[in-house]
Amino acid sequence: MNTNLKKQAKALPLTPGVYLMLDKNEEIIYVGKAKKLRERVSSYFTKNKQHSRKTLRMIQQLADFRTIDVPTELDALLLECQLIQTHRPIYNRQMNSFEKYKYIEINTDNQEVQINILSVPTEKNCFGPFSIQRKLNLVKQILEELYGLNKNNYWRQTFMEQSIDSLDRTLIINELLGAFRLNNERPQERLEAKMLLASENFSFEKAGKLHEEWQFLTHFFNQNKKLILASQTDWQFLWFPFHSKISYYLIYQGQIINSRMCTKQTFSKYTADELAKKILPKIKPTPIKQFSKKQIDFVNILYSYVNQHKECHLIELDDPFT
């Protein structure tokens, strides 16, 4: 255990920030965020049975660390993501492989509706990117079974229920596009109906499997809400109290454009529109037609933080450039 690093950690402030762990070659091997830098960084220099093997290996290679102070926990989360994407530390798994993220396409060009998983987005009926690339095949499988798609697939011909009703093509398209664009919950409702029917027929094993699929699909579309919110809303104003001050952010299509912190007294003197114009960039951002793989982690971080913190206030704004 490096006693000098332990002393340095104890001298850190009890404020939000990001820490960078370095090896003997001064390579960044891990990036983390903290509500309280002193407590989080010091935890690496204290014997802890809950440390994973990966963490213990990282500590063994640790030769130095650096920290960056930020105003709030949200700023720490966003900066952590930016640094991970830039430096690709070997001990960071999340947000370190954004190139592998995938898109889901609802292809309606042919008579049979197709659900495709793509690495490169198309311009029509394409959604994402999604960071759960390994689980997208399960989303595709559930939806194809639910709507009777891909019937020529050998696996489906062999194992899929033969009694599945043939649904109208237009209905399938409307429900699938509505689920991804509007979160209309029709796929979940169909799964729930099948689950209840299986229970009534005493097919409890089948009902249990459908319930697991319903939970998975519900979670997936709840995550998709963040994309819907970001893509369908241009300008937003986010604010929340932080200790004795107010931190506020100007957001354009899910991307933070600028931020500032002020006293509660100053904040109360202005409307959201007035405060937004105080931190408005000189040039209007270019509209985002399709989120890039690099952008999507920031969208997820932002709206997850807002959803998890009741003190956050998110306000839709008129175009501040008009």
C-alpha cells in the first residue's frame, strides 16, 4: 500500500470530482467519479473485502492519481464519460466500447416487415444507438415472436407457436414504430395478454417465461424513453439546488450546451428563458438527425440523473435564438 498516495487521498476535498488512476508509465488505467473525492479515492487505500479482483489488480498497478474538481455530481458523471471515451482506460468497462453500440431498424420496404440490428444507421425507421448491444438480439427475438415476423427462419418454423394469429401488416408497423417513437407500450400489452392467457390455461412455466420477457421489454422501452425525449425536444432548461446555490444547464437535443452556478437569490430574479439566454452560445447548434454512438452515453447519463433525483427540474424552452 502506497502510504504517500493514501496521505494525498486524505487531503482531497469533500466535493464532487473525477479521479484518474495512473500506472508507473503515467498511463491512465482507470477513470472514476465521486460525490466526495476524499472518501471515494481513500477507499482504494483501505483494506476492503468488497473490492473485486479487477479492483485489486488495478490497485496493484497504481502508481499515482490525479483529480479534477467539478461543481456537481452531474458534472462529474459527464466528465467521467468524456475522459473514458478519450483515454480508453483498461479497467473501465462501461462507456469504453461505444463503437460496438447498435441500432434497430424497422424495415417496411418489403411485404414482410423486418427487424434488423445494424452497426451503421439507415435514414428511415432506425432507432438508437443502444449500449446494450448484446441484448438487442433478445429484443429482436421477442418482437419477432410477438408479431409473427421472420417466418422463414428455420428456428421459428421448428419451435415457434403454430397457433399465433396472423396480424395485419399496417397494424404491425404502427405498433412497432409507435413503441420506438412514442413508447405506446403495445408490445408490452400484447405480452401481458399472452401471459394471462397462459396462466388461465395452467401453463405456468410458459407464463413465467412470458413474464420475464415482459420485464425485459418494459425495461428496454423505459430506457428508450430517454432517446425519445432527447430527439423530440429541442431546447430544455435543467436546474437543481446544490448546497446553498443553484446549478443550471442549457440543453439542446439531450446534449448539455452550457452550464452555470449562481446563488438562490440571483436565480429567483430571472425566468428560465432569461437565464438560458445568459449562457447561450454565439452559434446555434446543428440539429441532430441521428444520435452518434459517441453521443448516446451523455444522453443516458443526463436523463438517468434527472429521473433519479427529485430535486431536478426540467423545463422545455422556446427556441432562445428567436
